[in-house]
Amino acid sequence: MPARSTSRTAPSTAAINTVVTSTLTVQTSGRGFTDLTREVEAFLREGGAREGVVTAFVRHTSASLTIQENADPTVLHDLTTALARLAPENAGWAHDTEGPDDMPAHIKTMLSSVSLQVPVTDGRMMLGTWQAIYLIEHRSRPHIREVVLQFIGAA
């Protein structure tokens, strides 16, 4: 059995003295991914975030959040294709109040996430090199979406 190697940085400690909350309003152009990373970074700067965690929560049942690759746009295209295969339109869904993309949008949201947490150190999110925070619009028409941002930690 091959030897395993692990390492970790020394723990950092910060007393929680700050809770900062803001609502980000996003106009989508229909089905697809919207990169929110810069908006979350701006929120952290404006809130004076130093050490803690930032949470993003989308206030809708037909849109979701994810952390995904930000280098190759074909990744987002393939993810959209995969979600469409998992929850296709016109599949005989009983719930179609707002159109054929309504129920598939709810399923896609259930399969992804409505909330994300990212550690913050030295005022910066600890995202990996190729990671970005995305809002995923699951409906075919444009929508206005609200994403609640909250930082908890030390400022």
C-alpha cells in the first residue's frame, strides 16, 4: 500500500465580532450560469471582512448556487446539458403552472444547492485557483433573483 502524505497549515483563531448581511439582486438572461464571485468579493471588502465565513443563499426554488470551474466555459455548457438530461422539459410533469420549464427547474434546484459557505482568510475567500461562485438560472426566461450574502467572523 502506498504511503499517504498529508499536511495542514497552523490553525488561525479569530473572535467573532461581526455579522454583515446584504441582498444581491441579479438579473438573469434565462437558463445558464452567472458568475457572482466579484460581487461576493466586493461585499467582503465593503463589510471589512477579515477572518470567518461567507454564506450565499438564493431566495428562489427554480434557481440555485454552485461552486464550479471558471477557466473553461465548456464545463458550464456540459453542466447545463447534464441538468437538462436529468430533468427534461415536456416529460409529463404534473406541476406545470408556469410552463414546461417550471417543474424541471425545481428538480434542478433540488439536485444542486440553494446555499453555499466559503471560508474567508485575510479578507479573501479561500476558493481554489479555478473555482468561482455561480448563480444557476434554471428557467428559460429572464428572471430577477435575490441572493442573500452574509459574512460572520472578525472584521
